[in-house]
Amino acid sequence: MKTRNGNKTTNGRIIAVLAIAVFVMAMYPTQSLAEASVSSNDMVYGIAGEKEFINGFALLRSHAIFWTSETAWRISVHSLDPHLGISDDGMYTKPLGDMVWKKSDEGDWKPMTQDFAEADWSTESGEGVLYLDFAILLDWEKDTPGQYGARIVFTIEGL
């Protein structure tokens, strides 16, 4: 069965709603058509300079993912893109795995992939904010000038 916006349902209940956060745009689901929603603002880092290359990464801390759900839920994250982009000279493709993420102030860094990876879950309904940290790994020897990014998808689904 499908709802008016095309989301799959089971017994009239939404089983998955997603939001796409990109370095330059985001897509937001409408709460009025769903029992669960997830949304996120754009993630923009800017220019990585000498300091970031010395550290080996550019860090974006505490990116907020807003959620609401009337049932137990799980939020997953994945990329729509197979890599982070191609250098200005066209000679280098930055691997998607050079973007890493983790729940803010918790856990180990995980490489971004095109596969769904669980970011958080709860057996409680309600609304809240999930904070994730993102980093782009940098390497003086491999990385060449370019604009890099990915379309990141946050999905909320019922448990």
C-alpha cells in the first residue's frame, strides 16, 4: 500500500521516511503525510586549509538531525554518491570512505558508505534531535585541489 506521497506503508503506518542533506541542498518530508519524519540542514565546511591538512581532517561537529515518530524508530545514514568528487584537474577521485561520521561525543568513527548504517534507535516515540559529527580525511600526498562533497541521506523507519 502507498500513501499520497509514495512512501511505503504497512497497515496504514509509514515504515520509512528520509531526508537528504547535501553540502548545498536538503530535502524535507512533510509531517502531515507521515507518522515519522526526519530532517536536516545543509552541511557546509568551506575551504580546508593548512591547519586541516596538518591535523589530517576537516571536522563538522554536532550536525543536528531532527526526528519525530509515533512508534519505536531507527535512523540510518548513507550516501547517494559512490565518491566525494573528482579533483579540478580530473586526475584524482576522492574516496567516499574519506568521509567519516559518528554519534557526537560517542563511539568510533565509521566510514561513509552507500549502504544503510544505523546511527541511532529507540523504543520510545516522540521527537528529538540526533547529533552526528562528520569529518573529511585529508592527505597532503594524495588529495589535490577540488570541490568535494556527497549527498547524505538520513532515513527514519519504524522498528
